[in-house]
Amino acid sequence: MSKENIKNFVNSLEKGENLAAADAFKASIADKVSSALDDRKSEVAQSMFTGQVGADAPEANPFTGNDVAADTPAEVASDEVAQ
């Protein structure tokens, strides 16, 4: 859809139809923004359910929310003794 708007934009400029070119430009930008927002929405939805924000995020403990690698056996053992 965006390529069609760009083509309309260029054709309108060639014809000297500035208002039509402006409308085509706005439609093209709106398509690009909408696409970027949809992509970001899916990334956020995935991070909500996996606990990861991007590929570099550490695995989170579902009970504490802490980094799983940071939970050492010594910490776990002291938590169990305290309970």
C-alpha cells in the first residue's frame, strides 16, 4: 500500500498537483508509522509472555522477577533456611 502512495506522490508532483501530493505523502507516512507500531506491539506482547526484552535479555525467575543466573545456590539455600 505504501508503494502505491509513493507512486501517487511522485505522479502528483510531476503534474504540479501539490495538494494531491501532500495527501499521498501523508498517507504514505501514516502507513509506515502504522506498520512500525504493529511491529513494536508484537515485540512488546512477546516480551510480556516470555519475560525477555530483545535477544540479549536474561532469563527471569517467574516468582521473583530476578535474573536466573544471579540466583546462586548459596542464595537459594539461605532463603530456604530462613523460611
